[in-house]
Amino acid sequence: MAKKTTKGNINVTTENIFPIIKKFLYSDHEIFLRELVSNAVDATQKCKTLLSAGDLKKVVGDPVVEVKIDKEAKTITISDNGIGMTEEEVDKYINQIAFSGATEFLDKYKDDDAKQAIIGHFGLGFYSSFMVSDRVDIVSLSQKPKSKAVKWSCDGSPEYTLEAADKDTPGTDIVLHVAGDSIEFLEEARLGGILNKYCKFMPVEIVFGTRSEMKEDPSGEKDDDGNVKKISVEVPNIINNTTPTWMLKPADLKDEDYTKFYRELYPMNMDDALFNIHLNVDYPFNLTGILYFPPLKKSMDLQRNRIHLYSNQVFITDNVENIVPDFLTMLHGVIDSPDIPLNVSRSYLQEDANVKKISGYISKKVADKLASMFKKDRAGFEALWDDLKVFVDYGILTDEKFAERSKKFYLYKDTEGKAFTHDELIDNVKGVQTDKNDKIILPYTSDAVAQHSFVTAATDKGYKVLVLEGPLAAHIVSKLEQSHEGVLFKRVDSDIIEKLIEKEDAETSLLDEKQQETLTQILQAAFPSDGYELKFAPMSPSSTPITITISEWMRRMKEQQAVGGGGFQMFGDLPEKYEVTINSNHPLATKILGEKDDDKRNAIAKEAADLARLSQGILEGEELSAFISRGFKNLQS
């Protein structure tokens, strides 16, 4: 008896729906495989829900999805043994594109288990297959009793055929007849890579080809040691982990489980994570995941986009900027939430109140974790601080609520390696580092080696010098000043030691006003004409004769401008401007004034000016060469 064939037109509103799908609906053609495998997983999981509801008496076959390539026939087949479809269901869910099998299913089965089981909407997800196919066949047999198999075919036009088919087991086969411009997808390596990217943690076993495995010989034959011989056998290659660590209860996991999963996520990563945070919330939104803190040290040059976003164990994207607070995008790990709104292709996030709630929750969870670590094991927390500080500083600058919470665990380290909370630090330096205006001054260094002489001068005075390194230093000190009243940060090389923390008492100058005017004219000629402002300060005769600094305000502006932010871009490129402080009590000052020979006097002034510039690394090029040449000549004279 001949099979009955039905022909018709798909219920679409335009003749050009397929070109639109192929060119514009999806940002990347490889996503077709994610959509089709997701649909197959949906169909498989529906069986479990229908069994629980009593709408199915039994299910034939074990839950599994299989992806096969036939290079000779130029086909890719995605098979499942899920719920399957009757002829009427194919007509409804495939031909009438406005309907969605998944949507109707959710309306009927509203419990959380059912929602967790549905990844996408069969309608538009299925039509992504035409991005890579000249023709698509669906062969399906419903799990419902006495159902008959049906075959649907379409060549990418609105016309289709629907006819009876031969299929012995319930489920659905999607057969893609791959187009000439998409033959790359017939390569096992290409298809395997896509499956590994998008389907690595789907909740139903996915089989792709076979792999070799050593098993005991069924014959029982033994080797010379009396052990049963092992032979190589081909077994189904299951490409996914159906129960990833983030889906398990934290109480059931040990540290080694998290480490193992980190290796599974990032097999090429050489370093272990410092620690992790397991996210697990079901109200007011559903969210699970694990965030790992990688070792950062003082660098921000860490690859971002290492947090993977999943929806019910289906990979969506690694661009999580709108979900994870910006300062945490340098972390690694996984976030899984069915409540994150996606556009029809599931490739891009949509604006939604839940997204902001999720971001806020993650920020709070991270702050709570850090506060807990600090409270439980301060010594261990201090040991990690150099790696954590970039995260925390960035968070303070970009997230006000996190900034407030960070006061519980934010640490300052001094040049001796000791760590203090803010309150501890203030108690430690109050008085000694309180200036004449009753402000507490906190000197800091951004590079203890380069600023060694300034650090030494400050510590010799009994000041505690903090170590604030990295590209965010200028931004963070400004932010900390705003959040802690009565405190000012000054970099140790921003002024002479006598002016760093100004007190009421001061040295008396040995030079009168006229002598200072004369010395100014002599030394001004020894410096470049632009960018150097000379001033006098009475200091100890043992202090440096000439000190070059950049004011705290000017340097902060330049550093903040270099990193970005701070509102200083409006000024354009800020000029180099140095403050030259002359020690009016140093013997060199009186020596220059007392020299009668103009050439000798100018030579001494030039040598002193060049030495001061050399000490700050700003003597360069021709001037540096001339200075070195003079030095060698002086050695020979």
C-alpha cells in the first residue's frame, strides 16, 4: 500500500523567513548544533515529566542523544529517544512557526522540575538547521501508545512534505542534508569542537562516535601473571558530564571536587585557583554556579571572558558583562540561570530587572565570602591579599555596595610586610602622622625600589609607609579618602620629607631672601626652561641638596588619566611639571653662592641639577650622554 504524502506551506508571515534565519537570526552558524541537541535533550527529559504526571505509562529506550556524521551522504543526524511527535504534532510545532512545543509544555506542567527540563523553544531553535542545510528531514515516532511514525521534509522554502515513515523505536531523528557552503560541519573535529563548547554539561548523555577502551577479554583468557587479559574495544563516546559540580549541593562536595572541576573547565590552565565561591539560590531567582579566584598578583592583564554562562546546563556565552559585576569579570567559572532573559537566538542578554538582581547577589556573595575568610583565618587571608587586592580595589571603585562591605576585610600592607585594617592603621599612626591641620597623613609607595630614598627618609622619621602598587593606586587612594574622613594619602616622592607631614615646628633658613633670589637664577639656568618650578625649603644640612618631586595632585591626575576615569580626560595630555626643592641649609647652596668663577659656578650647578634629575630617571638622551661623558673625564683629571 502506497504511503500517503501531504504537501503544504509552512505557516509563516513572509516568503523570505529562511534567508532571514540564515543571515540574521543567529550570530554564528555553528549554533545550529546547540539548538538541535538542546531540543533533543528537551524531548528526552519530557518523558520523565510525563511519566511523573501519569500522562505516559511507560517510556521505551534509555535517555540518550546521538550525533552522527555521514560524509558520503553529506548528512548530520541528531537522534533522541524522547517523547517523539505524531503527525498532528509535527504539523503544529513545525509547520505553524508561531507555536512552540516547549511553551505549551511549560503552560501545562508548571512545576519547577518541568521548567528545569526545558532548555529552549523547539520552533525557532529547530529552524536554525536551515543555516547549514539544503534540506532537513524529521523522522519521528511518538511515545504515545499506537502511534505511527511520520516523516517531514523541507528544502528551505515554505513548501514541505509530510508522510508516513518506517521507524521502530520512539523518538526523533533530525537529518540535515548539509549545504555546499557548510561542508566544514561534516568534519568530526569541527563538530566535536562545537559539542564540547556548547553541550559539555547537558543533562542527558550525548554520544558522538566511538572511542577505544581497554576491557577484560570476555573469553577469560589470562596472561602470564594470572590476570585476565585486556583487549581494546570500541565503546560509545559520551562527550558530556551530565552532573557538573555546580549542580551538586555544596555540602556534598570537598575541596578536591572543586579543584577537579576547575581542571575540567580549564585543562590548559597551569595554576590552581586560590579558592572558589559556590553560588546556589532559588529565590527571588534561580541561580547556581561556581566562581574561581585565579592568582592575579598586581596585574590586571588577565584574560577576561573566562566565566561561562549556562541556561539549564546549555552553554550560552562567555560574555557576562551585564550579569557579573565588572570587577569580577576577571574571575573564572560557571553561572547557570534559567531566569536570565535571552533574545530569540539565546546569544545575547536582554535588559531585565532580574539581571541587576543577579549582579547584586553575586557582588554580595563575593563580599560575604571574603569577610568570612578574613574572620576565620586572618593569616591565610593576608597571605592571599596580594592576589585579591586588584579584585577588591576594582570592586571598591565600581560597586558602591561592595565598597561599603569591603571595610570589614580591606587590608593595608606596609613596607615591612605587616597588614592592617583601616581602624588598626589609624590607631597605629595617630599623633606621629597627624599634621598641623589635624589630618592623618598616610604616606605610601607605588614602587619601593624606585622610590627607595624617599621611603627611607619617611621610615627614618618614624612614619609607616604603605605599599599601594598597581595601575589602580591613584584611583583607589582618592576613593579611600572619600570614604574615610580626616585621612589623606601622599606618595612618599610627592614632596620633601619635611613637607610630607607638615608640623608646626620648622627649620630656620641659613639663606636670606636676596641669596635665595641669586641662587634661583643660577640653578634655573641649569634646568630645562620648561616644566621645572624652583622653590626653597630649610632642611637639615644632611638632607639632599636638591629634590625633584611631582605634586600629589598632578601625579594623581596623570595616573588616573593614563588608566582611564577620574574625569581628567577633559584636560587633554597633562604636561610634565616638576617641583624642584632647594635645601637652603645644605653646604652646596653656600658653595655655589661663594664661587666667584662663573664657569665653575655654572658647572657645579649643572652637575647638581643633572644628578637630581638622574635620581628621578628624567635625565635622558643627549643630556644623559653628556653627563656620563663628563663623569668619565672627571675621573681622569
